[in-house]
Amino acid sequence: MIRSRTSIAKPGIIEEIGYLRGFGVLAVIAIHTTGYFTEVKQFNSLVLVNLWADIFSQFAVPLFILISGVVLAKNYRESFSLKEFYRKRVRSIIPQYLLFSILYTAFNNWDIMKKSSLDTNVALLLKNIWLADASYHLWFFSIIIQFYILYPLIIRIYSLFEQRNRAEQLLVLMLVIQTLFMAGLHTSYLSGTKINFMGFLFYFCSGIYTWDHFDSFKRKFTLPKSFLFIMSIALTLGTSFFIIIGLSTGYRYDSIPAYFFIGPELIYPVFRVITFLFLFNVSMSFLGKRRSILAKVIKRIGDYSFGIYLIHIFFNQSAIKILKNYQIDFDSWAFYPIVFAVTIILSYLSIRLLSFLPFSYYLVGSQSRNRP
């Protein structure tokens, strides 16, 4: 029997996760907005501010991976049907992934596809589906699919360590493997490797560990938000140091030597965990302020975070094209807040409306409870 330090199966939902998902998808949109600082030709204060915002926001995917570990450990811990497990996992992401792979393939290649044969277009679509390459944000699906496939093995290994009171040692091992892998991606040895889940093993197993100790963790969590926030900002500045050296010595971001990024990879896991703790602290404070406007907004965004993640690139890219027509480009301070605001507002509203459609769960991962 798998032994855990808290109850193995608990009904209901973890309210904090809704807020964390809201923070996560806001960070995703921030990354896909601030990331255009790489197009600014001259290193200046605009580049610096957006670089810092981008580095801080990179907690997004690790946070979603950690949440996946929490949710899977909550629902699938001891004996469970592999057939039922995989059926539900397929249902939860594959229809949505296939639909948006088709849509983004057309969105990003329409001019070429109009002039190409059916066989060529089908080949392009299949390649994009297989490589998660229809749009640059769909790479997340390659990670989560790999974790879903491997979860029964991962939870078995985790449980063996947990039975011997060595779960913490497994986390340390996963941290070492993940860090070595991520640092290795910036070398000739692992460059181009597609085993994406390896770069998130520590976060996923931390999610399982978090669920096992969730009750005691909440009771004993005393670190103040101010301390955690200051630490996150300090680590943002610290990890940006290597990149700033590259940019200030004449490199464009894409041409900075790969070894400049090895230092930040050694810091990122600690940085991310501190940011997770900060956001969890904020989420707990929201539980006592459910009626506040900010708490409601973050919760609503979190409720539709999966659909927002899927659809937001349409609005992001469209907003950028429209702004360029008005000479508001990457070099403008106004560009970044406008693109961010337009993207999140239109993404939320579109998913909210789509959730009223029949079978909307299979389209955007959301089904409105108020649907007629």
C-alpha cells in the first residue's frame, strides 16, 4: 500500500489552484508580449524592463507542471485503472490540441497553403501535430503528454521512495537531473534534444510531494509575502545579469553565446520555488477576500486558463499587426501594455462565450455551468 502523510484521496477542489492557474496564464501572456524586447535593436531601458518582466514570468510553465502533479496525485494515487486514466487524459487534451493545431497551422501558413497541393498541406499539418509546432506555445503539450504517459511509472517510483521516508531524496535527485538536463541544452551535447519532460521533472514531482503534505504545509506556512516577493525580484535581477552582459556587449539576444545561459539555469529551480510560494501565499490571502475585484478577476481567468492558453496567440498576433499599422512597434513603450491587455481581455471573453457551446469541453477545455 502506498503510504502518504495526508489522506490519499480528498473530495472537492483545491481553491488555491484556481488562483494559481490565473497567475500562470497571465504570466504566459506576459512572456508572449514582453518577449518582443528581442526585436529592439539597441539595448536600452525598454529592453531592460521587458527582459526583467520576461524572466520573472517564466514561472508559468513550471507552475502548470507542478499543478498537474498535484491534481494527478490527488486523483490517481494507489490502485487505479490505467485504461480509465489514459482515457480521461486523452479526453482532457487531445481533441483540443488537434483542433488548435489545425487552426494555428492555417493561421500561420495560410498564404502558402492556398498555393500548395492538398498532400503538401496535409503533410505540413501532420508534421506540426507530431512536433507540436503549429504555434510556438503548443510545445507545452509535448511536455504534458509525456508526463501523462509516464505518470503511472513516476508515481510508482515516488511511492517506493515515500514508503521508505525518502521522498525528499527523490526530489533532490529530480532536481539534479532536471538542472543538468537544462544546462546541457545550452551545450553541444544535448542541444536540440526533444525529451522535454526532463526539464520539468523536479516541478512535477514537487507537485506530488505538495499534495502529500498539503494540509500540514498550509498550517505551517508562515513566510510573509513581502519577503518572498523581494526574494523573487532579487533573483530576477540576478539571473538577468548574464543576459545583460551579452546584450550590453553588442550581442543580439538570439546570438548570445549559449554558455551565458548555463548560469541562470542553475538558479532557476530555487527562483521558481520561491515564486511559487509567493503566489501560493497571495492565493491563500484571496480565500479570505473572495468578493474583492482582484480575487474575482484572477479566479475567473484561472477557471478558463486552459482555453485562454490555447487561443491567446490569435489575439496576440492580431493585436501586433494592427498596432504596426499605426506605427506602434516593439520600440514603443505603449506596445507592450496594449498587446497584453488586448490579448487577455479578448482571450477571456472568447473562451467564456465558447464555453456555452455544446461539447465546448472538447473544443476549449471549458464547459459553462450556465449553458442552456
